[in-house]
Amino acid sequence: MARQKLRIIPLGGLGEIGKNMMAIEYANDIIIIDVGLMFPKEDMLGVDLVIPDITYLLERRQKLRGIVITHGHEDHIGALPYILPQLDLPVYATKLTQGLISVKLKEHRYSEKANLRTIQSGVKFSLGNFKIEPFSVCHSIPDAVGLVIYTPIGIVVHSGDFKIDYTPVDGKATELAKLAQLGTQGVMLLLADSTYAELPGYTPSESVVGQTLERIIAEAPGRVIITTFASLISRIQQVIDAAAKHQRHVFVIGRSMRDTVRMASELGYLNAPSDVLCRFDELHRFPHNQVVLLTTGSQGEPTSALVRIANRDSSQVRITPGDTVIMSATPVPGNEALVNRTIDNLFRQGAQVIYERLAQVHVHGHGSQEELKLLLNLVKPKFFIPIHGEYRHLSLHARLAKTMGIPESNIFLMENGNILELGPDKGKITDKLPSGNVYVDGLVMGNLASVILRDRKLLSRDGIVVVIIAIDKRRGKIIGRPDIVSRGFVDTQEGENILEQGRALVATTLDRSGGRPLEWSFINTKVKDTLSKFFYEQTRRRPMILTTTVEV
Amino acid sequence: MARQKLRIIPLGGLGEIGKNMMAIEYANDIIIIDVGLMFPKEDMLGVDLVIPDITYLLERRQKLRGIVITHGHEDHIGALPYILPQLDLPVYATKLTQGLISVKLKEHRYSEKANLRTIQSGVKFSLGNFKIEPFSVCHSIPDAVGLVIYTPIGIVVHSGDFKIDYTPVDGKATELAKLAQLGTQGVMLLLADSTYAELPGYTPSESVVGQTLERIIAEAPGRVIITTFASLISRIQQVIDAAAKHQRHVFVIGRSMRDTVRMASELGYLNAPSDVLCRFDELHRFPHNQVVLLTTGSQGEPTSALVRIANRDSSQVRITPGDTVIMSATPVPGNEALVNRTIDNLFRQGAQVIYERLAQVHVHGHGSQEELKLLLNLVKPKFFIPIHGEYRHLSLHARLAKTMGIPESNIFLMENGNILELGPDKGKITDKLPSGNVYVDGLVMGNLASVILRDRKLLSRDGIVVVIIAIDKRRGKIIGRPDIVSRGFVDTQEGENILEQGRALVATTLDRSGGRPLEWSFINTKVKDTLSKFFYEQTRRRPMILTTTVEV
């Protein structure tokens, strides 16, 4: 009997940044790698979250063996609370990742039902026909792993999100020797992180940031206020270390930051001596030059501690000249304006603000081109799929692989929903699943009708005008004058006049129909056309016009 | 008699990027420098443009002497069509800038009424008590100038937008010798561009880009498609030169690019030999490796030629493998997503795409920190005002000036609407004008009520629900069942049920009021509260709720 083919099905993260999820299928087994979410893009008005479409998996329930998570970032674990209740599978993750998943599931009141299993680097486990061996990788969160997946037709290596840092804060470097050994043994397929495939050279080590932070803390005349991602535990460790070295005390502001610090300390991922890490109510005991404040708000989130401080809206901290603020994070695409406004406001309060453009107070967690080449060189895969990235990142990573000697026919430039059927000697993209995104909007989860998004977009542009026409239902005739209300279209001054004229216009238009009984479609079209034209002439705006009749 | 003070009044561009405008007042004379516009920020939903508030000037009409423009970019000339009809002043600009202003005024049918006067570097002219001498500066558009303003109490230098490029494409370097001479003579006040005060070092010369473009064009196997800003005339010249050197022909696609090329050629700012620059209908005559296409679309504008090409939506050009696309521009903040989508789609069509992150195919037009220091060093001003930039840029530039030896009390960190009163020995910010922005939204120009913007934001998030209640006006009682319509809130499937339940709920709520006559405010509050709570429970969305009664 001919051997079956391996199916690689990316359900998220390919052709976009975020909501990473991939299914690997062989015969009667499917395993799932990562279950992430994505924050909505600009044109997804009012959408809260975007998660992967799992129709393909729901149709093959009996084949599903388990979910393996590479690390604890939102774009890898964030959709679990939405998808786990539908799939009810065991979730395999390292200790810290499991801690972060637990926190998340608890928020959604699903934690007791979840079946979480701990994995660790170098310890194999089986899921159906697959044998899986995690290996340590460096990333901007501790306890991140890549996966070696032993399949019946060959070895698959999945990089997870990774960079190569020889001096990581937690001491766990990416396991290059293991990868080299696998490369010698023969790897059929490599799936590798493409997020920073645009950048030449190497991504700097976390230790560079440690040195910068230490220098700034040493030289600061007053308080140092540092903001970073709550999940960037290694950065928090660096801040604690630098503070300790310069006889400063660290105070944590913001719930999510406090929760992470507590959890990571309990699990042993953060070493925070109690004389360095102090309770906030002790803050007044220390002079400014013995204080470091660690806070959320690195993305300029309007309700975060840092933004409230920047807006003089915090009861806890007020900026005084002499304060130094360090933004130890990059704005996530889309947050630039919020972050810049926060920086501007901190400068206005008299703080010295240090951010990525001014000093190396942040490095990112993904490998640049030289690291990607090193991985390709060590693993020497027969086939290659660039994963995690928008299309240009995948394209550039594919081109890099080609320059490293992998034949073009063995490189698969895939996007979400593509299905690759891979045999030992060749592969082919055979299918395209219909959908990619499931929108979470309030409690609703689904293919949020594009008509809703279109309506919201229209509404946001020029507002809405509602025309209400009362009709005598026995005689089919209009009663009184039509009414008009609007929102987001004109302000009260200019509006009164224009809306009043619109009202008169509707009345005239409807009068012209004479004594004939009124047809709804006639009213609707006629009123919309007339008003739309009138409003555009008067204001050059095109509000949405909603006509409704009340029959009495 | 004591000498009067100079008043410096920034009306735009300080504390923000864009809509640059400044008034300088002495005794009975006011001059205006630049009249720019700004594109709306994310939270200005539906606004088309933002222009400066000129109330201060309108109240002092008899003092106004003229408008001086430093260069032809939108953020320096764009508000002229809106403001010139209100002020009716002569506009002084260099030849190319004047050409660009004419094109703009013609679009707004105001060109015949405008009084445009040509100025040039080194030629002084008088406006009331002020004598003005333009000097050449390098920027990302030719014919840019800074201004030396001789006032009765001292010399003021306004840098315009500038960088220091020793090898500019048009050969006109920033006039350092003139600035040094002024510095020796004694400059009272320097106003200098802060846009790139964050960046250490020097901004690279335009010639670096020329070399990169030439190398790419020389090596490209097929067509080269280049996009840049239509106003970046020096870049267009570089493309024409590189194409000519490698025996390629240049074809221009897109109306605004064609208009600029024609105007700049006529005025002598672009040297485009007719055998290099060809008519588009000759394109088919040449093999791909003899073709360069120059096109608009560098900002991912949805209707631009390049975006249509990227979306396979152009009848003129279809991408084939072998094509090289060069994005010779930076995304203006806010356009990143559109630009990235365009790049992704070009990769999808099989093009090789080269953009700023991959090669130096663009340099910006503003000076970095070393250039700002050089200017300060040469001009040696007594007083300094950082202009053109968000607050952090102004702050960093102010700090730079302090490190150069200007006393902190002589540096004025101003924002739009501040008024600085400056004497020969000291200055003071004495006032703050109430407003900064005038929104242009359709035909309306004004202080677009914040309530409109807030409404549009609410509408864009979760849509709108309109409740219509018919009331018998004689008896003050409800007739029939209330009606509910919605847009952008729920889709038709889920919606029908929820809206029907909402309708029933409103009916019940109103019934409880018993036989009492109904008060409008009671209905409004009661219905809104009840529905808002119900919809949130059901959907976790908070649509805007608009209650309206029809009396019959």
C-alpha cells in the first residue's frame, strides 16, 4: 500500500501577522499547533477580536489528537477560550505557557474544563501517529519552544517564533546543536518564522537592552518609570536586576503587570528579591532617586497607568521634572499614534522620555535575515514553508531559502486556508478552504456579515439621517409632516436649517404623488434620492439615509 | 518712545506634523509664513482636511501685508484655496512653488483672483516694516527657501523645511555661507525645522538614492516600475537620468504625476529629453528590459495606478514575473497598512518589490540632529524656537539647542496658538489663542463640533438602533407597537430575533407607565436604559440608541 501524504493546513498567521494556527494531518490523525488571535485591522470597525476559522477541524473531529502551543503570546494562545469549548482537546504547553493559558481560561471561566498537559524541551510525547519533541528557542517571552515532529514519512521542524540570542536573560539559548544533529539525520520539512525576514543582519541580544537600561537607571537624577509588555518577563527581570544594582526599589503599577509578576515569580521565571520589589503603599518612604516604577501602557492604551500619568489623570503618580520615562517596547502596528501622543504628553509634563528611536531600550523577538539563514543552513530541509508573516515577509523568506540552495519547486509560499499535500519526494497545494477569519464582536462569533462592517464604515464617515413618515394605514396616506433626526451628520447650528429644509423637501416630494396610495418602495427610493442629492449639494457629505414608515 | 515688541504666533505645525502656518507681527504689520493643510487623524472621522484657524488674522485685517511661502508641499500651501478667499493677500513664492500653487488654485477655481508674486534667493523685498530675503535650502522638492526677516528690532531666520545636502540633484545646496555671515552679523531669533530631531547623525544625500536606483535599473531583468511622491521632482529627475544611462524609456502613468512632470519641465525644473520620456501609447513598441514606468501610488491610495496594478485591476499594465517594483517613498504616518497591502499584492503577482526597508531607495527631506546642530552653530541666534514637529520633536530640538549653549530662558517651546512677545533682550509667552484646527468636511469649514466626531465614533463601533414610537397627540398615549430599525449593529439572521425581543421589551416598558400621559424625557430615558442593557447582555455591543416619537 502506498504511503499516505502529509497535509499541512495553515489556518492563521500566513499572509498576516497574528492569529497563528496550523493543522498537520496524516492518515487518521490531526495535530494543531498554536491557537492565536489577532487584533482587528482598521477596516474591521467595532470588531473586538479575530480568530481562526476551524470549520475544517470541526468536520474531522474524530481525527483530532491535541493542541500543542509554542509559547504564551496572545497571537499563539489568545483564541483558546473561544476554540477550546468547540474542540475539547488536550493542550500541550511548557510550564510558563501553561500558566499564561490558565490565567486566560480563568478569565473566560473555562479553566476547570481544560485539559492542560506540561511539556518540556527534549521530552518526546505522542499524539496518534505523530511523535513530538519540543526544543528551546529564544523569543521575547521565556519558555518558548519549537517543535520536532516525527511523522511516518519524515521529520518536520516547526520553529515557533524564534531568534538566535547567545546571551538571553534566562540563559536558555536556541538549541542549535540539536537542530544541526537533526539536519545531519535528514529533515523533510522546515516551517520557519518570517516576521523579520525584511531585516538584514542579526537581531541584537536582549543583553544589549539590559546594558542600556542599567546605564539610564544609573544616571537618572530622579525616578525612573519603565513601561514594557506585561508578558516580556525577561525585560522585567532586567529592570529588577538593574534597580537592585543601583540601590533602587521597584514598584509595579497596573493589574496585568502585577498579575504577571506574581505568576512568573511563583513559577520561578522571575527572580524578584522582596527588598527590591516593594508594595506600592511603601512608595512614599523612598526618595525619588531610589525609585523605579514598572508600569503597563507601552501601547498607549487609554486606560493604562502610564497614559493616565501622561494625562495628569493618575491619583498615584504625578510627573515632576527630573523623572525619566523609558518606553521599553515597540508600538504594535496601528498603535503608533497612541504611543506618540503618550510620549508627547510626558514631555509636556517635563519628563525626560527615552524611546526606541533615541536609544536601544528594546529589541524584538524574531530572527533577522542572518538568523533565518543559519536555521536553514543547520536544518538543511528538503522542503521549506515560510510561516508567520504578511505576504511580503513570506516571499522574502522564500527567496532567502532559494539563495541557500533549496530548489524553488520545494519551497511552498502558502497562505491561510491553503492545503499542501506532501509526499517524501514532492508536494502540491491542492485546495483552498473558503474562509479565514472569524470575527468576535461582543458575544457574537462568526463571519461577521460584511454588510455590518460596511454600514459601520458609512456611519463613521458622514453619520446617519433617519426619516420617519407616519401613514394612515386604512387610507394609505401620509399623516402630518415627515420627521427627520440625525447623528454624526451636521452640528446643531448648521443642522437645524438643513434638516428643516430636508423635511420640507420630503413633504413636497411625497405630496407630488397626489392622492395615490403610497408604495413603500416608492417612498424609500424617492426620499433617499431626493435627500441624498440635497444634502450632498448643501454639505458635500453623504450620510446614510434610513427611511422608515409608521403605520397608525 | 520704547520700541515695540515682535509677536511670534504659530497658527499651525507646532505640536503636530502638518498645516504649517506662522504669523509675525510688529507694530502695524503682520506677515504670514506658509498656509498648509493637514490630513485628518484617525479620530477625526469623516473629516476631509484640517486647516489653521485664522480668527486672529481676521480680527487684524488692516495689518496684514502678505503671505510668504517657503516651498510647494501640501503642508505649506494646501490651505491657500480655503484661506486666500478670506484674506485676499499677495502670495510670495519662488517660481516652482508658484507653479504648484497655481495648479492648486485652478482646481478650486480661484486662480484668476489670486495675486501671486515671484521671489528668489538673495533678492530682498519689503512687506511693511519687514524686509525679507529668501535663501535656498535643500528639501525633498526643488526651489525651497528659508527666510531672513529683517525686523526693526533684529534679524529673524526661518529655516523652512530643510536638510543639508552637499550633493543635491538640482545643484542648489543649502546656503551655509549666507547663514554663517548672518550669524557673525548677529541673529536675534532662529525658527528651525524639528521634524527629524529624533534622528542622530546626518540625513543621507539624495545622491545615495540616485546610485541605488541606477544599480537596480541596470540589473533588472524586465520592466522597472517606480513610484514616488508626484512632488518629488528631484527623484523623478534621477529616474529619468538612470533610465537614459541604461537605454531605457520612461512612461508616466497617473494624472497627477503627468501634470507635475509637464509643469516642472515647462518651468525648467525637470530635464526630460523627449527620446527618454515617451508617450504611454508607445509602450508596446519596446521590450520589457527597455522600459521604466513612473507612477503614482506610493501611499497605497486605492484609486492610484500602482494599486490598481497590484490588484490586477489595471487595463494598462499587468505584472509579469521579471518585473521589478521600487517604492521610492516612505509611508506617511497612517498609510502604513495601505502601503503594506500594496507591496504584498505586488509580491503575489510575482513582482520583485524593493522598498525602504530593503534598500536605500528613499531618503527624507529633513535634517537630522547633526544638521540641526550645524544650523544652530552657524546662525548663533540669541533666541530659539523649534518649529515643525510634534511636541517630542520640539522638546528634543530645544534640548539640542541647550547643549549648543543657548540659555534655557532664551528657548521657547511653543505650540499652536501661543503668542510670544519678544524684545531685544527677553521674550515671554503671553497668550494662548482659543482654537487650533478648522475642519473641512464637505463644504463646511469650521470648528466641527466635537459631538459630531463623537457620534461618528460611536456609530462606527457598534452601529445604531432607532426606536420609533407613535403617540396619539390628543390622548398622549402610544399607538400600536413601537418600531425598531438598526444599521451596523446586528446582521439580518441574528438581528431579527434580537430586535423583535427589543421591540417587545420597549412595549412592555411603556405599558408599565399605565394610563398616565407620556413624558418625552421619560420615554427617552426609560427606553434607552432598558434597551441598552438588554442589547449589551445579548450581544456585548453598545449601539447608539436613538428614540423618536411621532405624534399623530
